[in-house]
Amino acid sequence: MGPPPRDLDTYWATPADTVLRSLEVTEAGLSAQEAARRLDEVGPNRLAEARHGSWLRTLGQQFADPVILILVFASLVSIVLRDVTDAAIILTIVALSGLLGFYQEHRASVEMQRLLALVQVHADLRRDGTDVEVAVEEVVPGDVVVLKAGDVVPGDCRMLDADALQVDQAPLTGETFPQHKHPEPVRADTVLAERHDALFLGSHVVSGRGLAVVVRTGARTELGRLSGRLEESAPTTGFERGVRGFGLLLARVTFVLGLVIFGLNLGLDRPFAESLLFSLSLAVGLTPQMLPAIVAVSLAVGARRMASERVIVRRLDAIEDFGAMDVLCTDKTGTLTEGTVRLHAALDAAGTPSEEVLALAALNAGLQGGYANPIDAAVVAARAPDPAYAAVDEVPYDFTRKRLGVLVEGPDGRRLVCKGAYDSVIGVCVPETPHAELDARFRELSDAGHRVLALAQRELPGVDTVTAEDERDLVFAGFLVLTDPPKQDAAPVLRELAAAGISVRMITGDNQRVAAHVAGEVGLDPAGLLTGAGIDRLEEDQLVSQARETQVFAEVDPAQKERIIRALRSGGATVGYLGDGINDAGALHLADVGISVDTAVDVAKSAAAIVLMDKDLAVLEHGVRLGRQTFANTLKYITTTVSANFGNVASMVVASAFLPFLPLLPRQILLLNFLSDIPSTTLAADHVDAEQLERPQRWDIGFIRDFMVLFGLLSTAFDLLTFAVLLQVFDAGSTLFRSAWFVGSTLTELAVLLVLRTRRPAYRSRPGRALLITSGVVAVVTIAIPYSTGASLLGLRPLPAAVLGSLVLITLAYVVAAEATKHSFYRAAARRAERPRPATLPPAARAMRRRLRQSAREHSG
């Protein structure tokens, strides 16, 4: 059907029935056949089809590196200058490197698409007159959407019907509060935020119910138009910041060394084209060309392993932050408790079990039409609503009022039955309600670990509709006492998380007494408990200070949850947030790692970077360790490769200064780099030592720099030893020198990879099977190349047995020296980590000092 008709350009100003006619649909929805046809015509409901990248795009990216492009250009210049053989070999090696990277990245991309298919967000649509659940990607213009609390809006829509519908559209408009939606059209020039008859992709339903027709999907939506800007302004993850910092470090080193080598060779009157190719080849040699592929494969392998533990990664770059997480904020119900809410008792105001209170509660829980929740299910399981009553209207639950009102009609007329948090309900009861007695009873029940709701009612004869304004002068009816005991394994799992360097914070909307009771049961300290009201009294810097020490937060609303997350992050923590409700969406977006569960409402699931197939902290703990393993393997490639490459380049600088010939030809440098990268592609599946998984891990550019320089210079020292042996002992000419160094340099890179991949002595750390096999194969191939028929094309020749034996001995000596250096390096790093940092004032004290200084300035003025 192509794009929407022109008369739907301002669909918010068009009557709903006209919109339906233009889209050729009725309120019964599309037929399945027509929906399939439209999906073929307009494509999947995605913001940007190219975001994941086609295989051609992935292939092209392998050759888009500026250094590679310059190298290709220089090779073409060599062809023009009739040095065809050299240029052809260089181009072949570059192509092989690019194809290897493409294979690894494309395989990782395919694997991720398979995993993402396990966790899909769905929309409730009306098709062929019946309500069906369909993946959001399959929604098409003309689909009629049935909306309820917790649903994501699957496209830009025109409202058809609304019942107390409130929608959070902050991602588009930045509005603080949800907006009421109803189907009456507005003027064509109405700004987006005030189009109350329109819904937009990227928003979600907070409360109420509605019916809408989809007008636009994917890139044609308002969010699609803004997606480029939104993507640019999105905060970078810790992983992205680390890669960027590493790239800047490497760019500086490459630029400086490249200029030095190029200038040195020109100063020695070597040919310009040969010097340029040599310098560029060294720059490529220093650059870890396979880094994008290695990172992609490491993360994809990590995601697959995590999926086997029932942890699904929706955003790959979150894996690093998952492994770096040192604070986990979690809700209470279903995570620390069993999550099977049961009605323990229905009590009247005197605290006596009451069938009348239970019957009243059943009307409120069973006849409400908003968000289905475990509390209402527990009430209805205990007693079904009286069939003599029917719902007339309702005031949906929201997280500000913290109550739900249902107007019912029955044999005794119409009445408003209200259920909710005790403080909220008691606050709208008639003044003569005996607060002191009820407060004492509420505290007694809460201190026993029960969740306690209040129930009240009001006669409203002749009233057809109700709003929050009608929730006043209610008559207190009684208490609903609910129980949800702590999980038996909650305390042990929290201890395991603490041992892994992760401290847990409980953040719940439940009352502080229940929260404190559950916290004590699972091993959290409720002593410094902060309530939502207490949070509101704190300034930001005060909250940063207190959040660092507080383990339990209770009676908090969504905005307060976000303040807690901000405060923890401002205090330097890498914060994970585990939630599954409508009120968790903001906190999930704000946390470094948003974690949800497969049974969560759609808006929570779509906001999360990690989705657990089981709401279980034990599953989460396993996932964190796998995240750390993934990051550790990525870091292995970076540290070992850049240190070896840096050493090689530094050796080239020295060799170029005193040798009458180039120490290696450009084609040999690139082939060496290509061969040594092959085993590195298997590091994604390498074993990781247990002690590396015990603490959170983060990017440390200073550590990488020190590692690169120290072990690079160690490599250079043994390269110089090799030079001395070749020149002084064997009187090697240019071809023998290059052949020997090509073999020796590759062997030392392979050997040192096995040494530096672990902080332990190499013999006490078992490498992965694939790493051992590829290292052995590459070593054999490297030694065989000078003896092959194509050796002359590469500028190599067979090595005498004495030369080969000397190279093996030098490699063994290098391994011993690398082990000793590694031991000293990590021991010094451990001492630096244990060194106490300079004492700093806490944020609250710094704020007080600023205020005192400001006051002094004002008085002195």
C-alpha cells in the first residue's frame, strides 16, 4: 500500500472514521492475508533496516580503515611504477585479512539475530475480528491495536477509543508526566506534545485502555525521523568509551612511529615509494586490524554462552558494563521473594477476619479493566466478584496516587470501591476515621513481613463516570494482608554477589516496614533505610553520599528510582537495575545495564539491555561472570597484540637506522601480521582464570599503555639479540636476515600470546583448545614458508638448520623473560591498586563548604 495517503499527513486532525476509510480497514482489523501483503510492501516495522548492516556493508567496513585505504593507494602507485609483484602480494594479504574479519563479524551478526529472536516485544492487534499477539516488527499501517497498561505503542497511531488512557511519551517530547489520550481530533497545527488523539512509536501505556489504528511504521514514524539525532545524542557505554580511548592511544603511537620511520628511510636515501610502502605497512602492523572482528566475535560468543545460562543479551555492548557492574539495584517481589503473592487475610477495621471486606476487595480486583497484576490475581483467587455486580467506570491505578478506584453497580446501588497503599487510602477517608488505631494495626501487620493494603468505599448514586477527584470522603472498610515470603536461596546468592564485588540495593514501592523485614531475612542491612519522602528532602549531592551507604529504599515512585540510579552513578558506581514493571522503564533506561525478565511488561523488556529468562538472582550472577569472561578475552587480544606489534615496530625503527637494507619488505610485514592474528581469532572461546572473574573489570587505558610499552620493549630487546646473532654469528645478507626475522618474529608472537594471555604462570593456566591448535598450525606454516616454492615471491629463502635452531632458542629465552617480567608487572600493579587514595570530602560536605563560602562572599559584599 506504500506510504499513507496524502490526506493522512495530518491524521491527528482527521476524524477517526475517515482515517479508517483511508487505510481501508474497519475496527475489526485487517485480515491475516492483507496484513501479510502490507508487510511485504512496506517492510518490517524497524527504525533503520541498515542498523544491523547487510553483509555487503560488513564486508566494506573491513577495508574502510584510513591506513588500509592509503596502503591500497600506495600499492596501486607501485603498480603504475611497474613494481607489480610486490603490490599484488600486498593487496592479496590485505584482501585475506579483510575476508577473515568479514567472516568473523558476519558470523557474529547472524548469531546475534538468532538470540534476539528469543526475546521479542509483541503488540496486541485485532485481526479478522479477533485479538491476536504479533511481534512488533510485523505491525503494518492499518493494524488496529488493543492497548493496556504496560504495552509499548507499536507505531504512530490515531486513537479510536480510550478509557482513562495515560501514555508516557517522554522519549519524543521530554514531558515529565504521562499524557491523557482521547479520540477527539485536534487542529492540524497542534504541536506533537499536545496531539491527544495520536500515539507515537517509542511511547508506552501507563494506565487505562485504548483502541487505535496504526498510520505509520518504522522509519516513517516521528521517532524514525528523529532516530539519527537520538542515536547521535545517546550516551556512550563504558565499552564504547574504552574502545575509543584505546583507539586514540593507538592512533598517536602509530602516527609518531610512522613519521619517524618514513623520515628515517628518506634520510638514508632509500626510494620514496619503497619507504612509503614500508612505513604504511608498519602502521598496519602496529594496528590490530582484527580488533573489530575479535570484539564482535568475543561478544557474540559471550552472548551465546549467556543464552545457554538463560540470560539473553539484547545489546552486545552492554556485556562489558555487565561485567563491570559493581552495584545491582533490584525490586523485591519475585527477585528476593517467591513472587507468588497470596492473600493471607481480609480484616475489618478492628483487625477481625471479614467476609464483607473480602467481597468488597473482590469487586475492586475482579472488575477493574486496567493492568493485570499479581495482587488482584491473589484477591480473585481467594474470592471471585459477586456476579450481581458490574463495573460502571474506574480510576486506573497510577504511581502517584498509589490506589485504584472502581465504580460498581449492584443490588445496593452504585459505589466507588477504592484499594491501594495504606497511607494513600487513609488520606482520602472521612475525617472521623480513627487514624491512631488503624496506624498501629498497620504497623503491627507490616512488621510481621506482610504487605498491607487498605480498602475503602463511598456511595455514589446516579454517577456514571468517576475521576480521582471523586476519591474523597471514603469510608474505611478494612485491610488486605498479603504475603510473599523471601526465596530460600536469596541470602546465599546475595553473599555470592558480594563475593563477586557486587553490592545489592533493594528498591521497592512497598512500605518501609515490609521492606525492612524482607531485607533482614535475605541479609541486607535495613538500618539506613531511605523512603521516597526522605529522598525528596535530600539535595542531589546529599543523596549521592547517602545512596553509597544505603542498601534498602522503600515507598519510592518511578521518578525517585531514577534519582537513586543517578546518585549511585554519580558516586562512581557501574549500576545495574533489575525490574519488570511499568514503573521501572525510566530506571532501566538510566542504568548502565538495564536488566529485565522475559515475563516483564513490554515496555520494561524493550528498555532492557539484558533479559533473564528466569527472574532469579542466581541466573544473574552466572551471567555477570560470563560477561566478565567475555571482556577478559577481548582484553587479552588487545594487550598481547599491541605489545607485540609495538615491539616489532620499535625494532624496525632501530634496524632501519643501521641496516643498509629494509629489515622486512612490506609484503613480509603484512603476511607476518596476518599469520599472527589467526590464533587471536580463537581468543573469544579461550579459558579465563577463576581469579579474573572475581571482581568487576573495566577499561584502563593507563594499564594498556604500560603493558604495551613494557612488553613491547622486551620484545624489541630480543629482536635486537636476534639481529646481533644473525649479523655477527651468521653474517646474514638481506634475504637471509629477512627470512630469519620473519620466522623468529612470528614464533615469538605466538609463544608470547600463550604467556601473556594469563596473569598466572603459563603452565598453570590451560589455554583453549582452538588457541593451541591454531598456534601450532601457524607455527608450522611459518617455518615451512621459506622452504616453499613461493618463497621467492615473498622475498624469503630456506633457513640453515643452525639459524632455525638459534631462533628456537631465542624464542624459549624470550618466554622465560616474559614470564619473569609478567610476574613483576602484575605484582607492581597490585601494589598500586592497594595504595590508599587521597582522602576527599564526601559530596554533602563539599556542598556545605560551597554554601559557606558563598555565604561569606555575600556577607563580605
